[in-house]
Amino acid sequence: MIEPSEESRRIVSSRHLAEGQGWEMSELEYGLIVVFNAFTRWTTRCMAAAGQADLSPLEILILHNVNHRDREKRLSDICFLMNIEDTHTVNYALRKLLKAELISSEKRGKEVFYSTSDSGKDLCEAYREVRKQCLLAGLETQEGTGAEIREIARKLRNLSGSYDQASRAAASL
């Protein structure tokens, strides 16, 4: 049996970006694309199972962010914590969450502070239970998963800095 060469076994996002020294990054980017799409599909289906089927992935993430640590947050806090540059997309999501009565807002001076409503907290808890049952239960059977996941998370946070720096460099061209 002829073994395929390492190059032919590479799973990359775009072959034209994978030539020369860039293939490892293209392979990583393909993994990011696949995991991003799987993650967003998961969040919407988990939220639907928790009882709220009409939220987008961004709205779900913002709801969880507003609920995080039971602290009020401003638009700028949410954008900063989630590394989102387009504030209008977050603002639109906040308006939709307000309309659904999952969050509340309070204006203080020029600032608007958002917090999770009781129904929003209940929904986040229901999401947590679905997540525990459907996602975390499957991970428990794998040895060493906790430490490995923490290491992957650390590397992804570090990698986000490289993409941010590259974005700034590209914007200055």
C-alpha cells in the first residue's frame, strides 16, 4: 500500500494559501472555520432546546456575556470583552434581547448599563443544563480533557493577538 505524502494529507482552508511556509496556518484556519460553524450551530440548537429558538449565535453569546458574573455591562464593555469591533452589531443584538425581555437597561448620564432580567437568567440556566447534558457529558469520557481544553483555550487567546496585530498591519497598507 502506498502511503500518501504528508503534503497530500494536509487539510487546509485554501490550497492557494497553503503553499510554502503558510500551510500550517491554512490547516489551522480550516480547523477554526469548521469549529466556528459547529460552535454557532451548537449554540443555536442548545438555546432552542433551552426554550428560545429565535436568537442568533451573536445574541446568545451577548446574553451569556451580560449574564456573566451578574454584573452590569456597557456596550463598550461587551465589545471589549468579546473582541468585537462593530459596535452596531452588538447594539442591534442588545435591542433584540431587550425586546425579548431577556435583559434590561438603565441609563446613567450618557452611559447605558445592561443586566440580565429574571427570564434571561432562567434561560441562561436552562442553556447551562442542556449544555451539561448534551456537551459536557460526552467530554467526561475522555481522559485529560480539562487540562487539554484549557491549553487549547490559552493558545487560541494568544493567537487572537496575532490576528489582531496582523489586522492593524493590513489596515495600514
